[in-house]
Amino acid sequence: MTADDSFNRLDDDDYPAYTMGRATDMLGTTQSFLRALGEARLITPLRSEGGHRRYSRYQLRIAARARELVDQGTPIDAACRIIILEDQLEEAQRINTEHQRTASQHTVGI
């Protein structure tokens, strides 16, 4: 791996750069909370060669959203389901916008 490859990973939201300890510090939560998110399959951390969990910035944003919901009194399973549904809705809206854009380009071209 070159130095350029290493620097490119700094901008990669999916690169598993954070240990569980660092992730819990950043989120102000516990290791058991992160494990529970994994058990609920909301996030799936990658494992280092030594078997330690590693989290990406994207996963930490999801975990932060889950913590926000749990802090508001939502049970963890329900919080995970809400986040999954929010993500599915966002993706459906993106696809719909893309289809609308394609349809309008096609109509203009007629």
C-alpha cells in the first residue's frame, strides 16, 4: 500500500478505521450498545486480523442516530427498524427522482 492509498482512505466513509473503544468514546455510548446494534443487524462491523471490531464513519453515523432514538425512549429493536425504514425511504425517493428526471428528459426529446 502506498502513502497515496492511505490518504485516499481518509475520505472513505466505508473504511473501517475506528476500533470499538474509539467508537464508544466518539458516540458516548457503551460497547454493549454497539454489540446490540450488530446483533440487530443494523450495522455489521468488519473484523481486524486479530478479530477486533472495526467501524466506519458511515456506521458511526447510523449508530449515533440509533443512540438518539434510544435516548428519546425508543426500544433498541424499534430504533433499528426505524433507521432501516428511513434508509429504505431515502433510497426509494432517490430512485423516484432519478426516474422523474429520466422521464422528463425523454419527454423533452420527443
